[in-house]
Amino acid sequence: MRNLPTAIHDDPSCSLIVQKLSLLAMKMTEDMVQVTSSAFLASLRTLRTWELCSPDVAAAIEFVRAQIVHMATDEFDQWREAKTGEKETPMGIESKAK
């Protein structure tokens, strides 16, 4: 978290998202086990639609999905569509929801 820009720490919404991702990382470190798809999706359920659609958050989620969880793209796309009602991440929605 020290490497993040000050603007991220100062923005309450971004700070909350970073905190949630940090908790997931700590859980991974403590257990030293592979994070399952269901645990990953459970952590994402706490995010609001506009948070999921934020370009920076969507990029972070995609990285974790592909590189850490190794979750199939189709499985994640189905979950995202059920959560947001969109087949693809609608970029820019975050500015409408504030």
C-alpha cells in the first residue's frame, strides 16, 4: 500500500477498495493456500456496481482473477453479468453513481 499514490489514500472510495483487497491478500498470506473462485467472488460481492466498473478496480480484479485465482474467464463473466447486468465491464459508470 505504500506504493500507491496519495490521491488513492485520500479518496475514501478507493481507500475502501484497497483495504478490501489488502484483507484478501493478508488472508492468502496467513493461509498460504490458493484462493478459490468462490472466496474471490465472495470478496467482490461487497463491492458496489460502480466500484466493480471503475477502470482501475476492474484492472485489479482482472489481474487477481487471471494471475492469482486462475479463475476461468467465462465463470467470472457469468458472475459479473449477474451482479451488474452487463456482459462486459461498463467503463465510466463510476462517475454516474457518486
